[in-house]
Amino acid sequence: MSTQHTARGLRLDGLAYGGDYNPDQWDEATWHEDIRLMRDAGVNIVSLPIFSWPQLEVRPGEFEWGWLDRIIELLWQGGIAIDLATATATPPAWLLRAHPEMMPSDDRGLPLAFGSRQVYCPSSPIWRAHVARMARAMAERYGTHPAVVMWHVSNEYGDHTARCWCPESDRHFRRWLAERYGSIEALNQAWGVGVWGQRYPDFEHIETPKRAPGPINPTQLLDFERFSSDALLELFRAEVDVLREVTPDIPVTTNFMSMFRELDYWRFAEAEDIVTDDAYPDPADPTSHRGAALNYGLMRSLKDGAPWLLLEQSASAVSWRDVNVPKAPGKMRSDSLQAIAHGSDGAMFFQWRQAQYGQEKFHSAMLGHRGERSRTFRETRALGRELRALAEIRGSRVRARVAVVVDWDSWWGETAIESLPSQRLSWASQVRAWAAASFVLGQPVDAVRATGPFDRYDVVLVPNLYVATDEQARALEAFVAAGGTVAVGPFSGVVDPNEAVHPGGAPGPLRDLLGIEVDEVWPIADGLTEQVQFDAVPLGVAHWSEWIEAGEATQVRAQYGTGELAGRPAITRNSHGSGSAWYVSAMLDDDGLSAVMRAVLSDAELPVRERTAGDLDVVTRSDQDTDWTFAINHGTTPLRVNVPAAAVDLLGGEVREGAITLERYGVAVLRTPRTGPVPFLTLAD
């Protein structure tokens, strides 16, 4: 068990700039060339040696440290700090051959083979012992080297092995269940085993939920999701505990993967010092920056608004999509500055030098296959110079007045369970759509747990809270009673944490807050659309609607305009204390969500853009005295934007007019004194 620990920060003078570096893929003459070019580009930190355990421990107990000793010293002499990985991202072949029982299995119980990465069962005691041993060896050898400014534990937990169904996972799952429920009688009660005759006489009769003839007990599936996230968290903590014992002053991280279903990042973030993220918005998707804004809102919120770090992104194309579209000139810059705008204290990449072989040889890099003649390196060098001009924003925090509830239980519940009214209602797509609707109106969103705290916000969005508790309901009620505005989306308050429907049905513990009851959910058949009439404007509805009953004091803001529910309430607003609680019972299209979001934000007296601007990203970072407002054009058409008087653009000098033009992928960073509300920028006429 980890002990109490005070989080440490990253020891760098400016914004972090660099990327993954794999010197063991290159000869030593190339190392010197790399360091020269890194210095030229302004690189001040690199991550290594993430996948190098087999090159460090060539046989059990036989270490070859020399090459890593040399490159660490060369980098440090070149003024480059190191995010030092424990090298435990994947096991060496000799370890797997000696212990094949630590290999993971699929949901049929069949073992997966060696030949890729993350070939391990997260529950394996053998694997856990070896990663702790390797972390200790790394910490004892390099923990006092001044170049090491952060520990990088493993790599992208859950990317390939997020769930395992092997015999060791069966045993671990049983132990986890025994600790959660205390007795087999309590488990049988929680799992509702009277349905379909699944009563268990003993924990030893329970296995991980493998492929079965029909739908599997939904509570067992939800518990398996929780268990699997916890198993990887235990694995992470096994290394964290060693590193904090040996090197208590060096911060610890592991790289997250944005809005990632498999792991509860709220709990993972509690175990580390610095939140880091790997972000790969798709250049082929002209709206991908809106999803990235939500991802970054989560990253900065995981540590109560503290700065985080973009640890990986691509300089251009990736190598793992079906079609890997490159980033157009200027897009690498705007993507990097977007992350910094949304709270990252740097911009790092995968990777520094583009590989010559292996699975990622077509993945772009800061230094492309053509070396310093490559387009990506020219842009790398230019971005490094700009980041030096932005060093003063390091440590500042984003100011957001809107938050969106991110709840892994509800996410798992709506994706793991097979017996839902419709598979078309997606927790993730609802959250992304609601956050995007706030984005286009000019209000960035933080992320919050459903229990809060909510005190920094005027509006809390709850796009879906399928699994809801009394504690969550009390927190939301208190927020609204004190003057806050809450908006709740469909199929919320449906079940308790044991996957049992709340007495009286949805919205369960949210009933009094919302002032409505759901009589029956009403999924819409594929290919059909219905309408909701909102302020006399028809809004499109697909996939989901609900028959709801509104209380006498509840205001009906919109009714269904077509279909079997025509004339029935669709969107409601209920006054509660000094605030208001909205309920949206349908899956609205993007335009419909924007219209409703405009009303919700206006209800909280927050400013909104008269004209929506899907490509305009405006977010403010602040310290006690200064606001730095980033204005980013993520599109290819120039935008004219109104800006505060007497602002200084850190990338372009003093702003003397009331408006500026953001060219294709253009960015301005406007410094103004912090004197009042968050600066709100609109499109100029």
C-alpha cells in the first residue's frame, strides 16, 4: 500500500519541449548528431529508454548499463533533461520463456503470443515482482543523476493488455470480489443471482466473465471492468512505491491516453505526481480539436486544475490508423499550442528521430527520415523558438466556468452491458457532443467527478450518469441550491453501483433535483429521426427519446414534435434553491445541442457567442496577476476576432486594434492584466 506523498513538480526552467528518444536504435555517431540538432531545435527534455529492458538486462541478472550511462551523460552535457522510463513497458523474451504463465489470455481463455508489446497479465505476481525489481535497479543507478527530472513508469497502461482472462486473473478477481463484498452471500445479493440461476456457493466458483452462450450477468461485467482497472493500478503502484522509497524527490508519472475507457484516470492520477497525456487528434477530421479540448480539460482536472504535460503527440502522420493522413504545414504548431493553451506546461512528441525499422517506422517524428532537411524538422525548430517566448505562462492555470461530469462507472456500464434498451446511446459520444456544444459557444470545459467539488463553476454538465448514487445526487443538489446550473442528459439515474434499477425507475436519486420521472425509455429505430420543438425551432433527434412526466412546478422547455411522443415533454427546467436543473431526454443532433446549450449557459448568465465558431478555440490561463488568452484558428479559413484593448500578443507583439486576424492555423497568445472575469473573445463583424 502506498503511503502519503506530497506531489512533486517538474524541474525545468521553461516549457518542456522534446520527445521519446530511442538511442539504442542508432549508433553512437548518430547520438552526437541528435544532440546537436536537439540543441538547435530548442529541445530541453527527452523520454528514454521506454522499451529497452531487453537491451539493459540481456539475461536474468546480467545488466549492460554502459550505453545508457553514456547517452544520459551526453544529453546532460548538452543541456537536455531526462524523463527516465523504468523500461518496464514490455517484458524481455527471456522472462516470458521462463514464465509463460504470466502471458495474458483473451476472453476465451486462450493465451496471447509474444511478438508485440505489453505481453503480460497485469495480475501476475511474477510480472509484478520483476517490474518492481527493474524499477529499483533503475532508481538505484540513476536516481541521483542531475539529468533525471521525472520517472516515466511503464508506458500507456492498457493500450494492448487492458483486460485479461487467464487463471491468475481468475484468482485475483476472486480476491478482489471477496474484499469488495466481504461474503459470498453479499455478492449473490448484489449480483441479483436469482435471475437465470447463477447463485454461487463459494468465491472459488467465480471466474472472469469469459465468452458465454448468451448475455452475461451485468453486475459481474461491471465489476470486471472495475477490477481490471484496479489490477493495472496495483501494477503501477508496485513501481511507484519503489521509486518513492529510493528517490522521494523525483516526480513520478505514467502517460495517459486522453479519454480512455479502460482505466479510471481519477484513481490513477491520485497515485502520481504529474499528469501526462498522449494525444493524437486525427488530421483527417476537421473537428478533432473539439475532442482534444475535452481530453485536455480532463487532464488538467485530474490534479485539481494543476498544469499537466503533453508527453506524446505526432509531428505529422501516425502509423496505426487505416489511413494515416499527415498534418498540413502549421497544424503541428496549432495542435501543440492548443495543448499548452489548455493547461499543458510543454509539448512533447513521439518521437525525436523517425525509426528505420519496426512497427512504427512510418510514424512521423520531429526529425524525419530526411534528417534536418525534413519538413517536420523545420517546423520543429520554429516551434521550439516560439515556446521559448511563452515560458512565462509555465505554472499558470486554466480558468473555466463550465465543467462536465466524467464517470467511469457509467461509461463501463453502458459499454460492457449487453442487455440495454439500445446500443446506440453511447456515454462517450454524449460527453463529447455536449462538451463540443459548449466549445463552439466559447466556453471551454473542465472535467469533474459526479461528487464534485463544483465550487469553481457556474454550470455543470451531466451528459449521462447511468450509474448514480445518493452521494452524487446530494452533491449536485447542493450545487444547484447554492445558485449553480446543472444540465442532465438522457438515461441518467438508472441503476445503482450494483447495476440494480433504482426504486421507481429513472432518474432515481436525481428525481427531486430534476422534477421529472421517466415512465419509459423510447429508443428510436435505426434510420428514423424525430423532432423536438424548442422555442418554436425544430431540433433533430436520432436513436433515443423518453416518455417523461414533469412535476407541477417543473417548466417544460421543449416538447416532442413528431412520433409517438409528440406533444409530450422533452426538455425541462426545474428551479431548486437559487439555481436550476435542466433535463434533456433525447439524443439531439449537433445543432440542437448547441441551441439547448446556449439556453443553459445563458440561464447561468455566462456569455456565449452570437455566432458559433467551430474552428475558434479560446481559453485563458492565469496566475494571480496576469491572464494569457490563447486564440487558435483550427481551420483553413482566416478568422477575424475581437480582442481586449492593450493586449500584448506574445507571438506577434502589441495589439493596437480592437480585432486581429487569425490566418490558417493561426495562433495569438494575448497577455493582459487579470482584473475581472475570464476574457471572452467573439468573432468580429
